[in-house]
Amino acid sequence: MTGTDTAASETIGTNGGPPREAPAAPLVSVVIPCLDEAAAIADCVACARETLAAARLPGEVIVVDNGSTDESAQRARAAGATVVTEPLRGYGNAYRRGFDAARGRFVVMGDADGSYDFGELTRFVDALDRGADFVIGTRLRGRIHPGAMSWVHRYVGNPVLNGLLNAIYGAGISDSHCGMRAFRREDLARLELRSTGMELASEQVIRSVQLGLAITELPIDYRPRIGRSKLSPVPDGLRHLRLLVGRAGGRPPRSVAAERALMPENER
Ligand SMILES: Nc1nc2c(ncn2[C@@H]2O[C@H](COP(=O)(O)OP(=O)(O)OP(=O)(O)O)[C@@H](O)[C@H]2O)c(=O)[nH]1
Ligand SMILES: [Mg+2]
């Protein structure tokens, strides 16, 4: 579809004036969570926007500023992103905020640290267009550049968590922690994602499997991140583990609204 299926822009009349073109509705929303990534965010946004433009895909780039104290938000905006703010820290909180703001039919996700190549986003959109419901990159079957992933993550953390996810849920994927993904926005309501932290990465895969979505893997490059990592390996690993085991019964998650109602008022 890339390059051919562009959402038609609508011609609207003005009071007596010549008709003007309304901006095309975005077909693709690129959502990027961002916590103090001033060194990389502008290039990520620029790359995503250039890729959308080159493929003639009407799109938007949404950066979710998760309480950055550096110039991330200003740089993202200057590079052409729509910046939304999520004051509650956490990868899951940031993504869920960004998904709420997205307007496209397809949503592409990726980090703000330069480790994923947003030039590849058309491959993800094409896979959705060919019928996949959930597209996830695989760094392990793609190319991990020198220095991009620590030995412990490469040979211990990721394989263990990925193996558990496959064993418990039958996900059949090779890199469950890959952060470059894409899905149809219409599936959000039934995905009912409610994770607040990094475990959102596992939750999204589990829910996609439980819903019987068609999952496709795409080999991708993984480059060394720019700037300081926000990952806390042990606590984040434990959050994944708790979620993997906790969801094993297949019980559907509470709705986000129900979850919010249970949170302290100042955190909703
Ligand atoms: N971990 C974390 N990431 C956040 C948060 N808010 C936004 N983010 C963004 O989420 C993305 C993922 O965080 P990373 O630090 O890149 O985590 P990672 O990719 O697992 O680890 P690295 O390989 O070190 O990059 C980045 O774009 C962060 O800026 C948060 O509260 N915690
Ligand atoms: Mg990263």
C-alpha cells in the first residue's frame, strides 16, 4: 500500500471564498514515548516525518513527554511532532497517553533514543495493510549493532522472558521486548492495555495472542541508543515476570477506566 493508498484530502467550501483543501486525516500515527531524550528525539521525529512524506502516507508523529527536564519537548515540537504530556512516569503510562491522542488507522511505536530506525516504518505499515493485526520487530533475527544490547540482555534477560512468554501463551515470537511495533488503532479498545511501566511490552503481546490477532515479526536493525538508558533491568524484569505469571489464567484485564477508578485521585 505504501505510496498508493493515501487518505484523500477533503475539499471544503468556505463562505463565498474558493474551496480549500482540508488536511488529510492521518492514516499513520507514529507514537514515541520520551523521557529526557533531547540528544536523539529531533532526529527520530525528522526521520519518521520524512519517511511518511516520502511514502506519501498521511501521518502524524506524536511525542509523549513523560516529565522530561531537558529540552526534549521543545526539540520534538521544533522537528514537527505533536507533543502531548503524561505527568505520570512510566513507559506504559506514556504509551497509553500517546495512543489516546493518536488519530491514525495504524499506530507505529518506537523509542526516542535512536536505537530503532523510523525509516523502516513503511515495512510495518505494509505488513498491517497486507492483513497483519500486530507487527513486532525482531532484533534477534535482524541485526544488533555492536554495543546496542548488553550481553546479559542479549543472552539472559530477553531469551528468558521471551521463552516464558512463548511457553505460557504460545506467542511464537523471537523478541518480545522489541520496542518497534505497529497495530491497528481500532484494536485498542479490546486490547485494554493497562500497564504503567515497561511491562506494557509484554502485556501488548499477551493480549494480542489472547485476542487471536494475526501477529507478524519483521527483522530489524538495533543500534546503540543515544543518551542514558531509562531501563532499570531488575525491577523492570520483575514487572514483566509478574505480569507474565499473573495473566496466565487468561483473565481479561480490567478496563482502563475501571483501573483508573482504583487509583488514588491525584494519580488518575
Ligand atoms: N524506562 C522508561 N522509559 C520511558 C519512560 N517514559 C518514557 N520513556 C521512553 O520509553 C523508551 C524506552 O526506554 P529505554 O530507556 O529506551 O528502554 P530500553 O529500550 O528497554 O533500554 P535501552 O536499550 O537502554 O534503550 C524511551 O524512548 C524512553 O525515553 C519511563 O518512565 N521509563
Ligand atoms: Mg531504548
